[in-house]
Amino acid sequence: MSSENTNTNNNNNNNNNNNNNNTQEKPSNQIRVSAKTRVYSFVDQANTALAAHPEIELSGLGSAMTTVVSVAEILRNQHNCEIKKIQTSLVESEKNASKSKLAITVAKK
């Protein structure tokens, strides 16, 4: 391998490391729900997460809050799960507007 290729590879690795440092990784027991995706895709994600964790957190902003409630209720009705905690808050968006946030923690019984 030439030194030019080595330098290019090192630069790519450095860029990848910088990108990883700038993005926040969410824990595997947190599911961010959107209003544009089907409810049952989040139910499937939640079932997978519940298999690995004793409790999970479902969260959504704005119009996704109804989807969060739907997913939590489906999980509660399907499994031996219980709703442990419900939190609401206001979150600042990029455009200096506040959005409502709903977070529901669901745990295995």
C-alpha cells in the first residue's frame, strides 16, 4: 500500500471518529417514535428491546405522542407489561420553537 493510500485511509478513519463523537447514540432500551412510521413497526422494535432489557422507554415529539400511547397500550395488552412512568416536557427545536415531548417507560411484570 502506498503512503498516499495510507494517508487517505487515516483521514477517513479520523472523519469517521469525528462523526461518531458528534452524534449521540441512544441506548438500546430507548425507542424514538415518529408519527410517519407504522405503529406495529415500533411494537416490533419494543418487543425486541423488551427481550433484552427489563424496561424500555418510548418517546415522541408533537404529533408522535399519540403513536407513543398506542404502542404502550398495545404492549400492555399483548404482554405481561406494565406502564411504570409517564413524563411530559417541552423541548426546544432547531427553529427556537417548543415542542411537547411524551416519554412512557414500560417494564416487564
